Amino acid sequence: SGRQSVVVGTAPSMDGFVSDSSSMISRGVKCTIYDPSPIAVVADTDIMAAAPMRLLWAGLGDMLAKSISVCEWRISNLITGEYYCEEVAAMMRRSLSQIVAQAGNIPTRDPDAIGRVAEGLVLSGVAMAYAGTSRPASGLEHYFSHMWEMFAIERGERSELHGIQVGVGTLLALRLYDWIKQIKPDRERALRHMHGFDAAAWEAQIRRLFGSAAGAILEIERRTRKNDRARHAVRLSRIVSNWDDILRIIEEELPGYQTVYEMMAGVGMPTAPADLGIGKDRVRDALIGARDIRDKYLSCSLLWDLGLLEEFA
């Protein structure tokens, strides 16, 4: 619309304060809508520190995700050639390190700790605006949350706060990466998977997973052609030839699962899908369906290309 805006933040609960994008539900699908960033943000630390604890958890969960988002951004750059900016990634790492250092003070509502979280969330939005994409701040962990929200909407249910779901998704993604580090790409298995790809069975799965939103998901595939055999061959070749670099990126970017688990548990946050009332079937379905809701290369996309997604799910 071209109109200018100012944001007044009352809780450090998410990283959209200054981003130039918003996650919206359109035709039942979580998508990104781009709009101008606000010209200013006003946020009083004392007011933010008094916010309900669940909102403080949500802000921490949204920030803990950033190591995975940067990791997957770098991996996508290797495999798909997607644009990557090291300066933006470094901004995310600095923000995350500040927050991790102060996380233990969140339960006491320490104003300095809350201020660090708020600053990190604001800088995350700045990073997205600089990059012109949500990629610096959103990876598979966000897609667990997006999928769970879409499932809830389809069934007329309520979902948990986005950042709290993202925190749980972060732990799930870290567990997946621990498993990924133990595999070696098998080109023949991946090619068998692709040659055996059944478009009708895939469409039936999409209709089962997404219900009334399935049509929009199928349109995304018609536009992006992620399931195209020739495109898969190119990605697979890059995965195999860059595997050592992929493992190096994982080691450089990701904290240990136990470290993040203890940090979240230490502030009282939910740490497992069951804590959110989410069963194992919805976790499995979220991992399988995450690669289909947008054109973003994630760890689940990597597993699909290797013919391992169903097994890992």
C-alpha cells in the first residue's frame, strides 16, 4: 500500500517487528507476504519483561531456531545455488549468541535478559529485510510449526504459540541432523527412489495431509517442479559432490541437541510435541509434508532427494 508504519512491541514473542514479510494463511496454506518494513519500533523493556511467560518462551523459541535456519541456508546455497549472504548470517549468529548467554535469566524476568531477546528478535527481522527473504530466520523448525498450525486449522482446532512450537521443532530438527551426520549419500538408492516416484500416490498423500488446502499445494508443485526427475538429478549430483562441505556446515552452525534441550527445560519451556498435545502421527506428517508447502530447500528436502525421508520420518 506504500503506507508507513510504526510498531509498538509489548512482548518479545516473535521476530516480525521490523521484517519486510509476514507469515499468513492463504487458501489454508502458510505463505509469506512481503510488505515494507516499519520506520520505527518502540519497545519498553520493563513492559516486555512483564509479559506472560508463555510469550517470553515464544521469543526464545523463535531465536533458538536461527542456527538451523542459517545452516540450511548455507546448504541450500551449495545444492540449489540459492543466494546466500555471510554478513546477514553473521548478524544472526551474533544475535543468537547474545540471547543464549542471557537465557537463564528469562524466568526471573531480568530486564537486561529480556532486552537482549528483544534486540535479537528485532535484528532477526532486519536480517530478513536485508536478505529480501525469510531464509536467515526460518528453516525446518519453522515448518514443523507451520504444518501443525495448518493441521489445526483444517480440523478446527487451536494451536500453540508459533515460537513455542518452533522451539520444539528446533529440537526435532537437531535430532534429525544428528542422524544425517551418520549417513553417507547412496546415489543408487536415491536414483531408485526417483525412478520409482509415483505422482498419483504423491498427490493422494498431499490430499490426505492437507485436506481442503491440497489444491494450493498441488499448484505450488506445478510452479516449482520439485519432483521433476531432471532437477532431482542435478541436486543429487551436487549433494554427493559436496557432502563433506555439508557435514562441515552442520558442525560449524549447529549446537548440540542436549545443550538446547537443557536451555529450554531450564526456563520451563515445552520440549516435546507431546507437551503441546501433538501426537507422533502429526510429527511424521509434518516432516513429510514440509517440503511441499513452499519453494524452500530444507533438511527434509535433502532427505527426500536421498530417498530417505520416509525412513527418517
